[in-house]
Amino acid sequence: MTNPADNADKQLNAIVSALSESLATASGEQLAKELRAAGVDPLKAIEVMKFAEEKAREKHFQNVRDRVAQARKDSLQKMNGVSVHLPPTRQGRIELLRTTLAQHCDTAQFREFSDPENLSDAEIASMLKNLAALGCLKTPERDGP
């Protein structure tokens, strides 16, 4: 059974293809003459085409924004879902961060890390959690039997 929407899409694509070919080969005067012969005001046709182009562009960029927003949401869910066992002491967490960054300097792009003693406990924990989400730290899910 043939889907009517598919037929309409095929017909529309054929029309657009034929129009594109006609537009590519015809002069502006020829196009205006053909539009007038078909009972269409050429200026109105230009307005409609500009409107359609603008709406298509808006739709395209809305789709891009939606995909970026979804990717961000997925990343945040992944980061928030990571559980990592941090060393109990501040010095142990700093040492784990130093070691991990040294091993994965091509992956981690944190701000300058010249003096980790000036970082808050929350910043250190956040950095370690982000590294775990990137797969640079072993998490309970990754630790195998």
C-alpha cells in the first residue's frame, strides 16, 4: 500500500527539481514572464521565496539548537550519574588529581593547575568526578571482578 505522504513528497521533490533546473537556465525576464503568464506576481513570488528560505533557516537552526541542548543534557546526566570513591583525605585527593592529570594530560583541559593547594575541596572533587565521567578514573561500574 502506497503512503500518500510519500507520494506528495516525491511530487514536491520533482517540482522543486524541475523549478531548480528552470531557474538555473532561465533569465530573470523569462522567469518574470512565465510567472505573469501563470497569474503570479513576480514580486510576490520573491517575497514568498524569501519567507520560505527564512523559515527553513530558522527550522534548521532550531534543530541544531535542540540537538546541542540534548547532547548537553545527556552529558550532564552522565556526569551526575558517575560515582567515584575519593580518597578520604584532602592530600590524597590532590595526589590522585595530580597523578590522573599527568597520565591524561591530552584528555583533561582544566585551568592552570600550578598550585592545587589553592583549590577548594569542592573544586578538587568536581575535577575528579569529571575525569571519572571521561573514563580517566576507575569508577565502581568500570571496576570489574
